[in-house]
Amino acid sequence: MTTPRSGSGNPGELVTIVLNGEVRSVGAGLTVAGLLRSLELHPGMVVVERNRAILPREALQATPVEEGDRIELVHFVGGG
């Protein structure tokens, strides 16, 4: 089993984050945009808060998911 840690993004390497209040291990080297893709979420339908700061949509692709990050995802729901 691989020990969760941050690092170079080697295959099989994991980092531990808190996603919407739940501890999760995700692949090292993942960006926030990649995290959203892995969760099958469209970036235009969620607001991402990383470590208590709202991320602008244009920053999702370049922002790495790092060991210990606290990420909250708020989904937009349509209806009437």
C-alpha cells in the first residue's frame, strides 16, 4: 500500500485531502480541474473553495491538489 504524501506525482503516489468534510486520498499531481473530472463534475456547475479561499474558474487547471488541502465543492442546482 502507498503511504499518502505529497510529492512529484509518481504513479501510485497519493495525497490526503479533506473533501466536503470527508478525508480522501487522491492521486498526487492532480489539479483541481482533474479532481472535478474524476468526480464527474462540470467546472461551470460548482464553486470550489480551497483552504478557505474561493478559486476562480480560470485557476482550476493550474491549481494543484496538495497534501492537507481542505476543499469544499458547492453545486448549483436548477429548478423552478
